Amino acid sequence: MRTSEGTNSTRDKPTRKVITFPNPTLRKKAKAIKTVNLEVRKIIGEMIETMYAAEPKGIGLAAIQVGIPMQIIVADIGEGPIALINPKMVSHKGKEADKEGCLSLPGIYAEVERWSWVKVVGLNKDGKKVEIEAEGLLARVLQHEIDHLNGILFIDRVKDWDTLEVVEGYPVPEELWKFIEAHATAGSTKSNG
Ligand SMILES: [Zn+2]
């Protein structure tokens, strides 16, 4: 996930290429990881660097976005990096709508309703069980990234396409316009005119 704010610094660390919509890999289901080994830790490191190197800087990334169909997510909302393996949302509360963007859908933002508080369990990079209780932006990022592991993109959850924001200078692919048009016109649940 990304916000429209924040810049990255010049870095010289290994990163991976982020795949973008409509690459079919984004619709794949990621596999659970059995052993948290060196390779998994290496992928996590590269994912974090990839997230930081994005312009504007990403605040979350799922392994599937770099073409790896494994259940790994990373996030950093400005409080330091978090990595979660086999993450699962076990509890949630409240609802909140806010603008969302995605490194795999560059240049567009739209409002998505999410749980405002979540409890997520998973493994950390050392293979230890962890439990994260998050609210606000971190809760949103975690839900966005867990969605990726199930082949779900934030555009699937947009209810009101009137909230769409397109950043100047980003070439929005034809397929994405088609997706938006199809879903915007199908939005018969709108009640505010
Ligand atoms: Zn995303």
C-alpha cells in the first residue's frame, strides 16, 4: 500500500521489481510458509527495501507484488519496519473509510472502507509467533496486504468510484480504466445521487 505523501532517500540496496495491474500473478493466492529460513529472511529484506525505494514511498508490500506467491507482508507507517509471515486477521472492530493506493496500481487512489481496529497473528522473521493489535493506518495497511495474499486488490473494495483520484503523469493502463468503468457503472448501491 502507499499514501500520496513521503519521499524516499537514495539507496543502494537490493530491491525487486514490483508487478502492476493487470499482471495475472496479482490474482494468485499466496502459499503459507512452512519454515522461516534464510531465503525467507532475504526476501523480507528485499521487500522492505523495495517498499522504501518506491516513489512515492510505499507503506506496505506483499510478496506476491514482487512475483513471489508466498504469505509474507511488510509494512512501515513511519514507526519502523514490520514483517509478518502467514498473517491472519483473527479479530476486528469498527469501520472507517479512507483513501488508499497501491504500488501495483500506480497513480490512482480511491476510498476504501476497512476495519478500524484489527488483531493479526502470524510469524516474525525469526519464526516466532506474534500478535499485532493495530488501529487506523496500520490496521488499514495490514488488511490491504493480507488481501493481496488472497489475490484481492483495493480496487475490488472501492464502493464509490467518485472518490477516485488520478495522479498526473502516471500512465493508467487501459485495463484499469475498463475495470473502473465497469465497476463505477455497476454501482447501483449509491444512495447519494
Ligand atoms: Zn497493494
